[in-house]
Amino acid sequence: MSAWYEGPLAAADTETTGLDVESDRVVTATVLGVRAQRGKWPEDDEGRWTPGRLSWLADPGIEIPEAAARVHGVTTEVARAKGWPAAKVVQGMGVALAEHVAAGTPLVIMNAPYDLSLLDREFLRHGLPTLAEQAGREPLVIDPLVLDRQLDRYRPGRRNLGSLCLHYGVPLTAAHDATADALAAVRVAVEIGLRYPSVGRLSPADLHAAQAEWAPQQAARYEAYRQRTEPTATVNRHWPLIPRQGVAS
């Protein structure tokens, strides 16, 4: 049986109006599929890294703050002039992701609780079923951030996607471009699987279950660290999806 990192993988990434999963909206998004590795050695299969993809630019229906536009490059004016209606983009993402999930393909999502939770609130906002309901099963998720934090816990420095790409020798052609970020996240996950056989040998289901245990532990450690200087600081402990608490209209 092939290792999970040799099999087909899917990835998703969003660029948004902000960081609040309850109220912020999708601006750009990508869902891509990476086919199974054809040969024994990853370096002999460069064609794997030109995946099929679907990408969207949305008019989120609200103003895009200047701070967010500086990150991803999409202003309110550009989104209104060139973007698709938000409901159409969200529906398209749901269909694309559900196809992968229904097929049992693991979803690679960097910092999954952010993207999956924000997308879940968009489904609710536009009267669409959850991703699990659309796919007929719960997604299997691979989160490079959780894996890296668990397997190299004491490495100093940042853990954002750019930092992980540098550490694992993965190209990142355009940070904060949804397509580039999604592809880089897949490549980081594959490098982690290659570098750490303890996770590379797990089945996708067992790997998902392991991350569901590790992520809350990591969050608890980070919360304790933050509370040294911010006594009231709290850190989300849910993975891969933050339960619904309400949604802005």
C-alpha cells in the first residue's frame, strides 16, 4: 500500500477580508487536486506539481479592509468590478471540495481551523449544506502546521507557510496567492511525510485522528505561553473545524 503522501491529494486555500471566521468573507480561493505519484522517487515526477485547479475571485459583499488588500492585493473596487457573486464562489468551492472528500482524498490545508471554519460559515451564510453533508462523509484533513509543530516542537522561529517552505526546501512562488499557497502546503506536507516515517506510514484516517489529538495539546501549550504576558489570552483548541457560534448576515 502506498504512503498517503504518494497518493492523490487535494488542497484548498482562501484569501479573505480578515481573520474572524465568524464574520469575514472569501475574496480569492483555490481548490486543487494533485494526482498520485507515478514513480518511486518524488524528484522523478515533476509533472505531479502542475495540478488541476479551480480558482475564484469573489465580490464578498462587504468592504475589503485596506490591511487585507495589502496582503492579497485585491481591493474592494477590483472585487466589485471583476469578482463573481459570493454565493456562486462559495457554492463552487463546496462542489469542488466535496468531490475530493467523497472520493476519500485527503485535504491538505495549512492552519485548517481558519480556512475550513470560515468556509463553513460561508456555507451557512448562503444557505448551503456543510462540507460533510455535501460530500456524504467527514473530510480527512492533513494540516502541515499541526504536523510541523508536533514533529519539530522545539525549533525556534516562525511557523507560517513561508517559514515552513524555507525549512522544508519547498518553493513558494507568490505568498498570499491562494493557488501558490495551496500548492506549497501540499508540497510541505509531502516533505514532512518523507522526512518523518512515523507519520508517513500512517493511513489518512489515522493521521487525521492523530492531528485531532495533537492540535488541542499544541493550543494549550501556546495558550499557557501567551498567558505569561496576557493573563486573559485564549487560543482555539478545535481542529480541524471550529464549531458554529453564530454567523454574520
